[in-house]
Amino acid sequence: MSATIFSISQQFPTPKIDFANYNRAKAIKEEDDYIAKVKAFLLSQKKGKNVGEVLNFPVADGSAQYMVASMRPLELVHLELGDAYNFAYAHLLTSKEVNNKLATQKRMAELFS
């Protein structure tokens, strides 16, 4: 079964980047705080494996980011950060593919940390 993709930008407006006074550290902190807020909200609503975990898919000069809202049925929240890229095949993901992607991301993070 394929994934259902949601946007929660109405409930949780994404941080706006101030390019006139750009501060990279501040922008990263605001995005991290946003992700933590969305994760806390999802965990207050749903329990289960991988809820609140972020999937990253390389797109153009950035990445498309999705947060797991539920594994069964598979529900993902599109995190409209940065350029708000979409992964063209996100709706076709399965729970097994999400588990594999998260495991791969974890191994890569360990390798490069």
C-alpha cells in the first residue's frame, strides 16, 4: 500500500529565512526547532515505530524532507523547509522502504560523525 502525504504548514508555519540579514546558525536552529515541534505534536497524537523520524531524499541542490506520522497505514508529513522540495515518488513508498531508508540514513550518519 502506498503512502499518504500530508502538509501541516497551516498548523505549523515553516520558519522564514531572512536573506537580508542571513545567519546560517540561526536558520539551522529555527529549522531544528520546527522539526522538534512537529515531532512532539505527532508523538502526542500517534504512537508507534518511527513516528517523528525524518526521511531525506536528495533533490536538485537540496533535499525533500518527510516526517513519519504513522507506519500502518503509512502516513508522511511533508516538511516544507528550505526550497520545500518534493520527492516525486514519496506517495509510492511502502513501510518496508521507509524502514530501509531510515536504517540507511542512520548508518550513513554514524559513518560520517
